[in-house]
Amino acid sequence: MNRIKEVLEEKGIKQTWLAEKLGKSYNMVNSYVQNRQQPRLEVLFEIAEILGVKPKDLLKEE
């Protein structure tokens, strides 16, 4: 499970902005945000860099 949704909300960032920065479709980013699909590790690191957080901050333990 990931915390992308929580981090986006904390920073006031829209999914559309993140999708544009990642070069991915809104639907793909929405799948990550809704935890329907998990991003590959490389993409997770890229999301962390874009959002200015550590990759581990995007993960939650279950």
C-alpha cells in the first residue's frame, strides 16, 4: 500500500499535476493514488523526488 494520496493532500497537489510531471496518464496516477495498482520501484522514487519526500514516506506498513 502507498501513501501517495495522503502526501498529495498534505501538499495541496492535484493528481493531474503529478501525472504531467511523471509523463503518465491521469488514469495511471489515479490507479496509484487509489491503491488499485502499485507503481514500479523506479516510478515510486520518481514520485518521491517530484513531491520532495523520501521514498519511504510514500509507503505504509500493513
